[in-house]
Amino acid sequence: MERSITTEKHPIKLWLKDIDEDTLTQARNLAALPFIHSHIAIMADAHVGFGMPIGGVAATRDVVIPNAVGVDIGCGVCAVRTSLTAIDRETLKSILGAIRLAIPVGFSHHRNKQSVRRMPEPPPGIDIAALPIVSREYDNALTQIGTLGGGNHFIEIQQADDRHIWIMIHSGSRNIGFRVANHYNDLAIELNRKKGSAFAAERQLAFLPLDLPVALRYLQEMRYCVDFARANRRLMMERVEDILQHYCAPVSFAPPVDVAHNYAAAETHFGREVLVHRKGATRAGRGETGIVPGSQGTASYIVRGLGNVDSFSSCSHGAGRRLGRKQAQRQLDLKAEIQRLEERQILHAIRGRRDLEEAAGAYKDIEVVMANQLDLVEIVTRLQPLAVIKG
């Protein structure tokens, strides 16, 4: 539930009790910026990021902050409910093997370019050539669409409380989003230093004023990356659906639920149109369907937003990290993490100490996260993992 810090230029509203000092410092840095609208909202899964906490929401007047969107623009989750109510373990193993052949993970790309029909169209009235980074990266993106990436990205086969099998995919905009993010963050840093706004740049919160053409170009390229990330997840989902159809036919699939959690969008809050930056946060407007995935081996949730105005109609995007990647590799017990998954008969992706960075022990307790945001969302469906592929 919400609590507030009121010692800064703008209040900080938090939906967690155990915020660490580095994350809180980043929230305070945001709250000190003059163009923040109303307050900063920190979600229940928040942890330290570059400049802005992951799990943070900031509404701004007249500027956009590239680092408040992040480098994986449009990263999000897609989930599909199937007509299946059971899959035996041997079939699950075959399905995982087929998925690994069909969908490159980690740094891998497709060997051949995918169809241009899979790529999103640019914003209405904008030619692709007017998007300098997107157009430069377009050919490379044709080999990246339909690929998972690494880090915390995953493909999971899950089972709901009503026994129905679900497919869930977490992925983003791959290298094209990374290039767009870094290009415009570098421009924002240069501009801020020239204009005497060193405070923001030094705290990794460099901004672009919306009355400058460079800010418009960033927003256009960012929107393309959001659309690319959605198209990327959709292509992977179609290929997983084809694999399930091959091994488990006949199978029918409900329409996908797809939510992004790294983007900026124009919205009206507290009587003014502002630019809402969600970095590791999901929009949770009243009645909106959302997805809150857990960590590897824990439950995920399909939720319905309550439209809480103090969170800028937002909720957490997942469980949130408890340990940094290297910290998790050093501190977690490999045998214990594997045993935790195998006792629940989950086909998992932990093979060695390096994989501990994505073990459940590296993440916060998803049940605590959900309990801390009961005023932001209501639970529609609880999903338990059966099999996991990590990037």
C-alpha cells in the first residue's frame, strides 16, 4: 500500500517498505527535477536502474527523459490462454526442444532475414527514412525480430488455477531499441551540459525539451521500438503456438494479452497533459488487463487495473530484483535453487552458477509484491510455471 516521502521538491509515493538506499537515491534525484509533475511513483518491485529506478513512474512537463524509458524500449510481456488443460512431462520436453530450435535466445539472431511484413509500420505520416537510427538498424532488425534476447527475458509454459495451459513471453526491442536509447541519451547529455542543466546529466537523467526537433524524433523512434517489441513477441508467440499445435493438436488459442513496461506516453493526470515515463512499470488503468510475471519458478498473474491516480494508473512489471546479477552468482546456493525447482517438477533453465543471476532467489517474493499493490490491481488469474526457457 502507498506511503509517502515529502522531504524532496516533489513527493515520492512508494508501494514497498524495503527500498534500498541506491534505489531511494535515484527516486530522490527524480523528485528534485523542476519539470516533474505532481510526484514520483515507485512500484512494489522497484530496484536500482540507470538513472531512474526500475519500477518507477515519472510524469514530466515539456520534456522527455530517455533514461526514464531505458535501453530496452518497449520491453513487455505477451500471454495467451490455450484450450489445453494438461501436458505430460515428456511432451513438455519435446516442446521446449522445438522452441529452442525455432526461436534464437541470448545474443543469437536468425540466420536469415525475416519477412518485412513482420516489421511494424512507422508512425502515420512518417517515412522510415525520417527515423535515423531505426532506418540505420532496419536490416539488422530483420534478423532479430522473433528472437528472445537475454537477461530476464523468458518463454514459459504455465498452468492457471482453472487448469488451462498458458504461454507467456517476456522480451523487448532487441538491439534496435538499445541503439535508439543510447543515441538520444547521448544527445540529451550533450544538450544539458551546453544549457547548464548538469544536475540531470550527472545523475543519468538527461532530458530533451519537447519544443526541440530532437525530442520529437526520439518520441517517434521510441514509438517504433515499442511497436517492434510487440511485433517481436507476437512472432515468437505464433511460433510457440505452432509448436503446441504440432505436439498437442487440436489446440485453440485465445487472443493475446500484450503489455509494454518501458515507454513514455502522453496522458492526462491531475488536470494536465503530461508525458508519463514508465520504466519497469505496467499501465493499470481502471479495467485494463495487465500481466505481472514472477521470477523463474514462481507464480505469474493476469491482473485488472484499478486506475489508482496516485500511481499514475500503474502497477509493478514483475517481482523485481533482490540481488544484482553478480551478487546472485556469488551468494545463492546452486543446489538449493535447482532443488526448489525440481521439487515442484518445473522444467527449468538453471544449469550452472552463472545461471543463478536469474534464479528465484535473486528476486523479491512475488506474493509480497502483489500484496503491496492491492490498491493498484485486482488478480484475475494466477499462473504456475511448468517449463521455462531463459535467454
